[in-house]
Amino acid sequence: MKKVIAFVLSVLCLVALLAPAAAAADRPWPTQGFINGTPMPWYWSPVLEGYCMYAGVSNGNVFNDSVLVLHRGEIIYERYYLGWDADAPHQMYSVTKSVLSALVGVAIADKKITSVDQKVTEFFDGLVIPAGQESKYDITIEHLLRQTSGLPGDGDDESNVCEWWDAPDSGKAAFEIPQMAQPGERFAYSSGPGMQTLSALLTKAVGENLFSYAKRKLFGPLGMSSVVWDAAADGVNYGGFGLSMTPRDMARFGYLYLNNGSWNGTQIIPADYIAASKPRRALGENYGYLFWGTSDLKRFETVYDASGSFGNFIFIIPDWDMVIVRTGSAGPATRTVAKGMASSKLVEAIFMGLVYPLVPLQGVPLDYFIANL
């Protein structure tokens, strides 16, 4: 069924390509609010809703909490389910990673970072790198962005060691976790060590709390006023998870990328950084700078997305001049089981043995995971 829906979307994409694109000067910029537009004749919402449901299955959720479609900067579809509404910030989980990537681009434009080729060790004092781990000196910002740093990935047991959670320097503690491979040797998706290292690195580079910096340099200029960002014990914002925002603010973020980092005449993220952020399908890469290539629409090279657990997505579709936002969450059944863990060993065994492994959120401390279901 998912393949059928994806095929129909692909056909609609071909039709959409025939429609002329709006000139940049004529585009609406939803800093203050959105314009409600008229769906194009080729647009069919039942297909979209069905696709969003099936896209969420592999991320631990089949029920849509919201679906929003931005076409040429105007909202042509917006719907909320299961008690959610337009004003409620939604936990983004790993969509946080893509926002973190954007902030690297912002910091480069702001000359706080020279380039993605800078070594991670330049930003941390007093690192303890034991014998056999000397290749850590070669890890660059780009390695962290591409998830090829060699630090433990979410599938590695070492990633579940969360001492960095309460450490006085969470980034330093995360970076000191033993690496599993040489930098550049393998792809290992890391919600914990790699992303907390990158968040702490950025915090040190900009010289202030990263959330405060983001509000001044990214969220504020786009009109993203709903954002909440959780932090570790040392005050460093989580890099791999922890952001919440409304679907409309998600759409604003996607629209910035749709417009190659430019917002109403201001280049917030360098265009060449945006280009480098996209997965390089021609080279067989389905992952860019903390963005995924959307495999269901892989015949269209330009489609990519910010993706989070429970089916939270921001699809960026330049061929359609469109951003599609979908939010999802654990659902009442999973939350009930999780809350019952403390009173029943059987329930705990069911949750840890059957539920938790299905959700791509390893590397996140369990108490945070349960509290945010």
C-alpha cells in the first residue's frame, strides 16, 4: 500500500513540474503569519494523508497528529488530530538534529566557525584521549554532520552510556566515549555522543547558550515563536533530540531550506552550505548534513527531509515548491505501558523487550524518553 501511495505521489509530482514556479520576489514570507492558499488541481489530500500515515510506521507511529502542506509559501492544507491543535508545540525528537545542522550554517555565516573542516578538538580543553583513540584528533565538524565520526551510533551498546547526561561538561564527556571506528570509515546514526558533542561545540563557538543564539539568529528572523529546547544538566541544549515546536514553525524551517537559506531577502544560512546539506543521491548517499533522503520518492533527486521518531517529518520538495509537515507521537497505548513499568516487572519486560527496540531513539536516556512519550 505504501508503494502505491508513493507511486501516486510521484505521478502528481510530474504534473506539478508543469506548473510555473513563483519568482522569489513574489513569494510570501510567513514571518508574522501564513496566507491560506488554494490547492492546485493536481493536489489530492487523501493520498497525502495516507502517505503520511505509512511514512510514520517505520518511525514507531501510524496515526497522524497533524499534517500541514505549504505550497509556494501558502498553506493549502492543515489538519490536526487526536486533540492536537495549531498552538501546541510538538516534541520533534531527531528533527532536532536538522535544526542543529542549520545552526552550524548560521555560525559559519556569522564567522563563529571557519568551516566544516575544523577539527572537533579545537573547541574543547582538557580532553582525555587514551592510547588507541588518537584518530579522534582527526574528527571534523563535517564528520559529525554526516554521522561518520566513529563515535558510537544508536545501535551500539556504548551509545546507551549516558554519563554525559549529568556531566559538568556534557559535550566533552560525550566526545570522550570510546569511538567504534576511524573517522570517515562508517555511517553510524548517533543521537547521543555525536550530537551532544556537536551541540556543545556550537555552544562554545558562539560563546552563549545555543538556544539564545538560535532565537536571535534563526528562530526570531523566521517568526518561529513556539520553540522550546531542553538541555542537559550543564545547560547545553541536547543535540540529538529535545526540540519542540508547532507544525507551522516546522513549516517555516522547511521553507527556509526550500529557499536555499534565504528569507525575505536575507541570507540566513549560506546557499553553498544548504547545497552541501542535501543527501548526494548521485554518489549513492541517502544522508546529508543531518538530513535524510526520502527513499519513497527516490526517483526525484531533490527530495529530502528532517526526520524524527514517531513519524515527525519535514519534507522539503523543491520539485513541487512545497514543504510537507507531519507530526506523530507514541499514542495512548505506549504511554500507558511505559507508566506501568514502575509497578510491574512484567510490564517493564514487555516495554523494554518489545516497544523500546522498535523506536529509533536509542542513545537517549530512558527516563527522558519515557517522560516525553
